[in-house]
Amino acid sequence: MDLAQKFKQLRTQRGISVYKLSKDTDISQNYIRKIEKGESQPSVLVLEKLLARLGTTLAEFFSENENVLYPTAYERELVETSRLLEEEKALAVLHFAKLMSK
């Protein structure tokens, strides 16, 4: 799968519209659409910014083996979901998890 297809698939799996992604990252809708159509190759910095909003990293995005980064599907979902939270909420989730583990 090429970058354009993989990026669009990730965005749609996350349920984030091009408009919302554009608003949250200050990257134009037209540019995001060009990336998804394979008409433009984003810089590393732009791609990193877009992927961060989608709850993933460059390493995870380009990894061909998902098992290297996450031992279980549950852990993957937990990490990706927490990345989408505001920092205060993510810290609250972490604090709660620590309390639950005692």
C-alpha cells in the first residue's frame, strides 16, 4: 500500500474528516486531499503533524510489522486512543490506570 492510500485509510478509520484534520493541524484541506490522491508528497514535518493528530507516529505509520510496536491489539488501541486526548485528560487516564493496578 502506498503512502496516499495508507494515509487516507488511517484518517477514515479514525473517523476524522479532511475538514477537521485541516482545522486541527493548520494544513489546508486542498493539500491533505492532494496527499490522499498521491498528487503531493508531504515533508516529514507535515506528515508527522498530520499523523500526530491521527494518533500515530511516523515509525508506526511506516512499520510493516505492527507486532513490533505493540504486543497486543488492546495495547495498540489504548495507546492510539490516549494520543487523541488532550494532555490533561490523558494524564487523568494514566493516573486512573495506576490506581487500578494497585
